[in-house]
Amino acid sequence: MQFFLDTANLDELRRGAQWGIVDGVTTNPSLIAKEGKPLAEQIAAICEVVDGPVSAEVVATGYETMVKEG
């Protein structure tokens, strides 16, 4: 079994990483917006904290823009 945290909060992610229970992160634009930082900046910070897969949704609605954001 793997544990993925559904958050963009770095304190929560650091705590989970310290406990050794976080396998990865899933998050979305709403959760990232709550942290008050630009999307790309917050995703990069999450990747620094978590040693595992990070799934972050894009905010675009059109195909080409989605691919570019991804």
C-alpha cells in the first residue's frame, strides 16, 4: 500500500515526510491557491519536499495549453 497526501501545504508534507509515510502527493489548483504562491513555484517546492511522484492538475481548459502546462 502507498500513501499519497492530498495537499499543497508544505508543513503537512514535511511532517508526513519526517514520519516516513509519504510515498507521493496529489494536489490541485484549489489547494495550491490556498497556499498563496504561484502554481509553478508551489509545485516546485512540493517536489523539493517529497521524494516520490507528484500529481498536480493543470488550470488550462484547452488541449494545447494543458500540454504546455504539463
